[in-house]
Amino acid sequence: MVSETVEAEGHLIDSGNFQAILTTIVEHGSEYEILRFDVGRNNAQGSQLTLQLTSDTDEQLQDLLSRLSVFGCFVKDSPDVLLRVADMDGAAPVDFYSTTNHRTSVVLNGEWVEVEDQRMDAALVVEHSRPQDLKTSGPRVVCRKLRDIRRGDQIVCGMQGIKVTPDVQQRDKPTFGFMSNEVSSERRVETSVKRVAEMMRRVKADRGKIAFVAGPVMVHTGGSQYFCDLIRLGYVDVLLSGNALAVHDIEVALSGTSLGIDLSSGHPVEHGHRNHMRAINTVRRAGGIGKAVESGVLTSGIMHACHTHGVEYILAGSIRDDGPLPETMMDLIAAQDAYGKALDRVEVVVMLSSMLHSIGVGNMLPSWVKVICVDINPAVVTKLSDRGSTQTIGIVTDVGLFLHQLAEQLKS
């Protein structure tokens, strides 16, 4: 039998983490003894928990520590993290620590150092040299994707000296208090939209960044004009999408159809299925979306509004794309890196009917970034949460309706 003493602190009861910790230990086949549990006495004060864990083997104990880390448990009086040198490019030592999207700190030289560039599914690399724009001294710890690891990098391994702090919303803070993250189609959409608009106003008043992740459904449901209103009102800083959104948006601007359907009447147009290819060809002949706007070929739509109002947009391609448009990034790694860079310091991400891109973006975000997922299919929001983006709030409704109501709220 092997034992270890762990601690956890924060809003353990409100968040449900206290129950989750004990349940995880029992289901794991290990035992616990509560050595101390000081409960917070008010909204702001957190609780403090000390547990002694006992498992049959050290391997079993290390696995339990890994499972408990997502709830904020860390080894009491932890020694420095275990560092191993990467022996090859593009891979970490076999026992490397795989990150979550929660705030993480590690012990270096007896002191806790907060991890930078927090994201899930990465390794932790200790860097002793800092970029010139970082004036602070001492080593830094950064999240790095496995493919970006280089031979000789110092990689954090094992579970000792690592503390994860789940992001828990205090009851008196006006952010996501208006909804739980349960998914339901029974809520009044108007109420949810009003609260989202209030949050977006607060973020922009504090000069924060708002990003949108959108699929072509936004065009098919007639939401384009309302999204353009959000762009003109200054509520869109970044648009992340794929080739399809841009193609069908441009198809509407040039032909009035989306997937060959006349959006004004809802009827199919003869040979309209070819219009998206004509749209791609027109933009390619113009030299790209930007040049099509500047030359007067493209005079309306989402891509026109983005270019006109200086909104950054990144189109990540896939194997199914027609064309693609010149701006569409077909290099997957380059597109992932561009998405990650565009999301730097974003405070709110609104995801509109794009399961593929929404899950991809969710994997890149730290847990303190607010995420709102709007989709007619509740399973999309559920998949986001299942893959670790537990901060996601789901609104089950038609995207066009949501954008219409959101634009009206923000106009008023």
C-alpha cells in the first residue's frame, strides 16, 4: 500500500468538486481519509481540503492523482516538478504531463510558477530564456503541442509539483450566472439572448475581444445581414470559419442563392447548384476576397463587411472543400496555429452551428474564456462539454433567429 497527502482549495462545494473528488477516489478502488476540511464562510471565501490517499500500487496512485488534478487536487508540500529532456523532435517522454484547459502552476526552485498559453492536450515545457518583450526574470513554463517539441526541451513529467485550479464562477459575479451549462430547448431564447448581449456590451466596454466561430448554416438560415450588423456595431473582432461559409456568403452576394436556393423566396433556382462554383471562380479571377471587395466585384455580405471594417477572419480548409477560395488555408497545421494566434486574449467566443470548428476552437481555449454555443442540435453542445470545454453554455435555437434577436438587442 502507498499513500500521498493532497490538498485542494477554492469553491469546492458550489462547484460540486468536493463530491466529485470523493466519488473519483472510491470508483478508482482507492481509499481516502479527510484530514482537514475548512468550509468557506461567504461568497468570496473558498474552502480548503486535505486528504490522505491510499492505493495498492504507486502506479495506481499516480493514475489517481492524474484523475484528481482536474478538480484542483495537488500533492501537499510538493517538491519541484520532474523534468525530463526530450530525446527527439515532435514527441515527449512517455510519462509527460498532458495539460487541461484550467489554470495550472508548477513548482520550480521551490516556488509556484504559473503556466503560460494555457490550453488542453499539450505538454509543459520549461524555458530558461525569455523573449525580449518579457521583462521578468526566471524560468517560464509554457504549453506546447507535441509536434512543436524539439530535442533538448525540458518537459514536465509525472504529477508531482503540479497544481490545477478549475475556473469556478462566484455567485455574485455577473458573467454566466443567468444559465447553467445544461443543454435544453425549453428555455426562452429571448431571455438568453438578452443576457448574452449584456455580457458582450460589458466586454467591449472594457475593450475586450469577442470571437465568432461560424458555419455556413448562418448563411442558409438568413442570419448574414444580422451578423453584418454585429460587425458594423463593433462586436466582432475575429471570425473563425471554413471555406464553406465564405463561399456561400459570396454566392448570396453575387447570385442571391445559397446552395442553389433563392433566399428571398425559398425556392430552388434552375441550375442554381452551380452558383457556388461560379462564386469561387469569380473570386479566384479577382485574385482573392480582399481584391474582389476593393475592385467592386463583391459589394455585400459577411466577407465584404469583414474586409471593409477590418475584422480579422481565418478560413481553415478541409478535404471536402470546392475551390477553395484563395484565402482558405489548406495547410492544417498552419490553420491551427493561425486560429490559436487569433484567439490570444479573447474573452468571449460565440459558436454558431459549426461542430467541427467549434470543437477545434474549444480545444484551444483556457477554461476562463466564456463560450456560448448556438445550435439547433443539442448534441453539438454536449460534444463540446464532453471534450473538456465544460465552460460552454448552450442555446438550442435557429442561428438566424438568434442573430436577429442579438442584433436587435445590441442596436437598442
